[in-house]
Amino acid sequence: MNGRWPEEVLLKRENKLRTKADEDADVITTGVAQLVERMRAGDIRSLARAVSLVEDDGLLAPQILSRCFSYAGEAIRVGVTGAPGAGKSTLVDQLARNYRAHEATVGVVAVDPTSPFTGGAILGDRIRMQANEHDPGFYMRSMATRGGLGGLARATADVVQVLEASGKQRILIETVGVGQDEVDIVRLADVTVVVLVPGMGDDVQSIKAGIMEIADIFVVNKSDREGADRVEKEVRALQSLASDHESWIPPIVRTVANTGLGIPELIKTIDEFWSWLGKEDRLLRRREGYWRERVTEMIRLEALKRVRKRGLDEDALETIIQQVARKEQDPYQLVPELINRLF
């Protein structure tokens, strides 16, 4: 990209986009309203359609999310994280089964690694929770990270909002399992469950303090294995490194997810933490922290979209990158100039 974009070209582009948006606004709004109404009435196909549109960041995504916003926020969001191989999927499956047995509606978002070749979820085609497949009170979505760091896909938060708006009372969010970097979950989840398992190298030490600090509840899964006592002792020793949880000291729950052992105790502990959050505005403060990060990210993404609409497309960006790499342009001066020019 060399030189300035003519002002008349930029103005014409902006007017064209605005006119098209105005023409489609009524049709779009009506269609979205009907979609959300059917979704809230229990139509699984409408829910799946809404989730797909939001995940793909399609034209209707902002309208869908806006419609869903007023209905969201009442569910308990339970994030399940931990190292790969800890049994997170099985644990989430058992939690969903137990919640459904007590007639709580459940939504599951399982974030899988992304294939570097196809961009799809490597594990997305695996068959999970078959017993729940035809249960109208249960919905599961497997998502690819699509380059998102921190263990979550970029659209995870939006999909969670759609599931909440559909009336799901418990949202279970299973992360990729990338270890210490997996901290985004603490922003999205109301309750963060860190799953540990004996017999994985240096046990807790291999996870290090980063992921230890985010836990509201620790689960020692596969606790029928040798070394479970050691894991529990190491967790208690490392809890002094944890962030301030006020009067709540993250408890340790032992489970054997394959058999369901310890799942009722885990659900009871989740409920106890939820009750604790409901006092002294703790939940409100946690949600404020989430929206502080979320709104900032939304502003960044919206600004990037507008920059691209105003002419800084992939080809123009590639030209800039090449110029910077060859030291033909100074990025520290160029970027502010680009922003001023585009806006």
C-alpha cells in the first residue's frame, strides 16, 4: 500500500455500506427475532443455527448476540481445565449426566485443538456423550481454537451467551488443555475447576503456579491410581502461591470419572462455591472483571474490522508487513499514521 486513499473513494465505500445495512436492517432484525424465539422455545435446530452463525462471525452474529444478551447471565458457568490426559472430557460428561438426572438443563462447549492444515477441530469429529444426543435439555458444541490462545476459541464466550439465552442452566466449558497458558477460562467461567491426575511426570510441579492460581476447585481425577495422595499433598503445599480467594480456600475433590465416583461431591462443592459467590457482590465483581476484558477485546476487533472495510485489506496489510520487514517503513510511526488516515 503506497500513498493515501482518495477521500472520495473512502466516502463512497462508507456510504455504500451504510445504505446496504439500512436496507437489510428490518429483514435481518425480524429474522433474528424469530430465530431466537424458536431457540428459546426449545428448538434444537434453531439453537444449532444460532451457534453456527455466532461461531462463524457471520453477518447476523452481532444481532443474534444482542438479542441473546438480555436473556443471558443466569446460568452457572463451570470451566474445566487442566493438562492433556487428565480426563476432562469424561469428567464433563459425568457432570452433564448428573445435572440432567436432577433436571437441570445443560450446555457444553468443548474447545478442541485446531488442525494446522484444515483449520478445523482435530478432535471435533469424536463421538462424545452419545447417551445425551437426543435429550432436549442437553446441547453440546465442539469448537476449534482457530488460532485462539489461552485454551479457548475466540468465539467461546459468544457461544456460551447463546446457550445461556436458550435457557441452559448449567454451562460446562471444557478447554483444550494447554497447561500453564490456559488462563482465559478464569475470565469466562464463574467456577474454575482444575483437573489433576497422578502419574504424569512431576505431577503438580509440571503444571507450575500459573494454572494453580486460577483454581476455585481442584479435582484429583483417576484417584484410584497410585500417587493420588501425593498429588493432594502437593496441591495443599502450593496453595500458598494461589491468588487471593478471600475466605474461600479451593477444596480438593477426588474423582474417578470413568465410574462416576466423586461426581456428586464435586457438584456439591460447585454449588457451595456458587453460593459463596452470591454473597457480598462477589459474583458481580467477577462478572465485571470478565466484561472489562471482553469489552476491550470487542473494541479491538470492531476497530480492526472497520480498518479493513476502509481499505486496509489483506493485500494492503501484506504490503505493509513486507515493507516493515525490509525496514522500508517504521511501524511505530506508520501505524498511528494509518489509524489517523483511516478514521
